Amino acid sequence: MKKYIFILLASATLALTSCSPFQVRSDYADTANFTSYKTYKIRIDDLKLNDIDKDRVLNELSRQLQSKGLQSGENPDLIVNVKANHKKVTDITNNSPYGMYGWGGPFGWGVGMSRTWTSNYNEGAIIVDLVDAKSNKLVWQGIGSGISVDSPKAKQRQIPEIMAEIMKNYPPQKK
């Protein structure tokens, strides 16, 4: 019995710790030799963020790339292009509980209530493209979405988290 309780608790803990508020995905070129890439240079042409968020993204991206063994350089193996965008999201919640019953029980006359709530917010996404500097071809792309753009405190916490989630998939584990 104790064995089953332990397995149940371990499974529940794993399920809770593996949940992420972000949607992250990546793709890569099968022909790329990721072990040959040693240096990178970040290009921010399409990074339309305020200076505070831009620093957060670039600092965490550099930290993540360096943790993967890559070094910043002027004659890089990889060009890192970072983009950010956001979209307006509308959530609609409808709550239709059972009403009060009148004549004839649950199928007779009665009064019921239905409530609908809507909330609007902005959700941000970050896209990281790794381009082979020699061939000028995209070799890896990571995309993460789910950042709470409207909350400065949330962005301060979430940007490093989402960058770590995105870069967790680099280098890709070829099957």
C-alpha cells in the first residue's frame, strides 16, 4: 500500500513541476552540424520592445547561449535574430448553474441565471532564429508565447523563464 501511495505522490509531483505557463516549440534543419557552432552574434533588427524588456531578453539570451558553450564574437558561426510580438486575447467565461426550481420539480417552471464574463489582455511571444553565418540559412528556431505583456512585474519574472524554456531545446536532440 505504501508503495502505491509513494508512486501516486511522485507522479503528482512530476506532473505539477513539469507544467509551464508558456507554449514553447522549436524546429531545426536536419542537415545542420550543431557541434560545429562555437560563436554567435545577436542581431536585433526586428526586436520591437521597450529598452527595459529588450535588456531582459538580450541578457537572458546571452546567458543561455553561453551556458550552451557558445561565445559572443565578431566573426560568428551563428547569427541570432530575436523578434517579439504580442496579440490581444479575449477570454469569455460562461457560468450557467442550475437555477431555483419551481412547480413540478427540476423539469417544471423555475428561475435560472446565467453569467458571462469577458477579459481582454495582451499576450506576448518571443522568436529566436539561429542562422548559419556561412550559408545564411536558418538552422534552428525557438518560439515561446504566453507572456503577460500588461503586467510589468509578470514580465520581469516571465521573460527570463520563457527564454530558458525556449533555449532548453537547443541544441536539438536528433532522433
